[in-house]
Amino acid sequence: MTAVRQSAQTTENPIIRVRGLKNCFGEQVIHDGLDLDVCRGEIIGVVGGSGTGKSVLMRSIIGLQTPVEGSIEVFGENTIGRDETESAEIRKRWGILFQGGALFSTLTVSENVQVPLKEFYPQIDPVLLQEIAAYKVVMSGLPAEAAPKYPAELSGGMKKRAGLARALALDPELLFLDEPTAGLDPIGAAAFDELTASLQKTLGLTVFLITHDLDTLYAICDRVAVLADKRVIAVGTIDELLALDHPWIQEYFNGPRGRAAVAGIGKRDAAPAPLADQRT
Ligand SMILES: Nc1ncnc2c1ncn2[C@@H]1O[C@H](COP(=O)(O)OP(=O)(O)OP(=O)(O)O)[C@@H](O)[C@H]1O
């Protein structure tokens, strides 16, 4: 890995530590010798061409994909090969927003948010459950009236926020977001970015964020990890990545869309949208 910025925190106390990861599907090798450290409290963007294995990496870290080789530690704990009780203890410290929100269509927003609470705290009082869910819904920028609605009654942006509310249900330390702004219009995407950044600051979250959205990378990511050639080829700030002479990195960040994203961030910084208006 070309670690263009390795702070002491990165090497001494990463919240996620991946070493020598290898993932295969049959003959197809997705990752080989992949290393990555995620620092506590950062928003790290994970980018790479389509099919480079960003989602498979996330699935490996959260235990949905068992690697062929390598080690993965989250919160300092090895996550591979743990029994159910041990892995549940680790799982309840993170929240996940899957692509598209992955809400249960037959449950209301409130009931969706209650799913992880019921899973980990089955004895919890039903009134308290409702109250926590209502709080998480509002925290995610949805109006309180969204709580009794079903996913089919929500816009795309509202579904993402509902998924985020569910991801925040257990007060996680670590939040995984898989392409959270995909399918949102630019205003909705910018609003979601603002929400992510604001929650990260307020709650002290670490955010692992897979995205193709250059605006998101420029607007809210502290560092970016680049996947190519079956591993993380570089990790650092965008400025640090731009200093690297790698054709994919140069094309990605310095191409027309990258330049447009830089110009757009200037405008966005000049006039941030108030959170109350970010309910797209
Ligand atoms: N369950 C699976 N079975 C077989 N192949 C899989 C499976 N999951 C992922 N793959 C393959 O692994 C590769 C990486 O997939 P992944 O979804 O991680 O890519 P990605 O970088 O997230 O892509 P995108 O940016 O398009 O979402 C792809 O070639 C995909 O077809």
C-alpha cells in the first residue's frame, strides 16, 4: 500500500486494521494482499473502478464475506472466525447503511429502526423502543411524521435517511455507508453529505464510506483509499493522492468531473444548506 499519509494514530490505534486480505469467487481473485488502516474519528472514502471490490471489502470487514487469507481487526478485535456471541458484541458497535437503504418493505420506518434494537436488546420496553426510534428518525433529518410510513411511501432520499436512522439505532462508534448518495439528485446528495459530516462531528463517529461521488469525497472525507489491482494502492488526503503519479488517480481526481467537484465545493462552502432544509 502506498500510505501517503500514515499518522501515528493510523499505525498505533486504528479502528479497522486489514492485513494481507485475499478474497476469491471461484477462479476470480478480487483482493490479494490488501492492507488498510482506518483511523478512529475519520471519514474515509473508499474509491475504485467498478468491480474493484469495494463492497466485497466492506462485506469482509463486517463479517458477511469470509476471506481466503488475511486478518481483519475492528476495535482491536479479530473479526474472523468468532463465535456468534463474540461477533454480536462487535457488531453492535457499528451501524451499516447498505446501498439503496435495504429497508424491510413490510415494516414502517420506526419498525425498521427498531430491528437492531430488538435483536440486541430483546427485553427492551416497547415504549422506550418507540421513543428511541423516533429520536433516530429525527436525528437522520426526517420529519417525525415519517416514522409511521412504509418505505414505499418515501422518496429515495428519505429511504436513505431511514436506513441511516436504522444504522444509528445502537449508537454506533463506526458507521459503514455503501454509496449513500447514489441515485440522489445533486441537492439531495449534498444534503446527505452535510448530514453525514454533522453526525460524524456530533457523535464522534468513524465513517467508512464507499462512493463514486467526487463531490462527497471533496466535501467530507478526511482521507481516501484507492482500490485497484486487487489491493489498496494508495491512501491519503486528496491533495496527497493528487501528488502521486498514478494514471487512474490522476484521471479520477484531475479529470473533468474531479475539477468540477473542486469548483462545486467552493460554491457549497460559501452557502451551506441548513439541516432543516435537507429532507430530500
Ligand atoms: N457473491 C458473489 N459471488 C460472486 N462474485 C461476486 C460476489 N460478490 C461480488 N462478486 C464479484 O466481485 C467483484 C467485486 O464486486 P464489488 O461489488 O465489491 O465491486 P465494487 O467495487 O463495489 O463495484 P461497484 O463500484 O460497481 O459497486 C465483482 O466482479 C463482482 O462480480
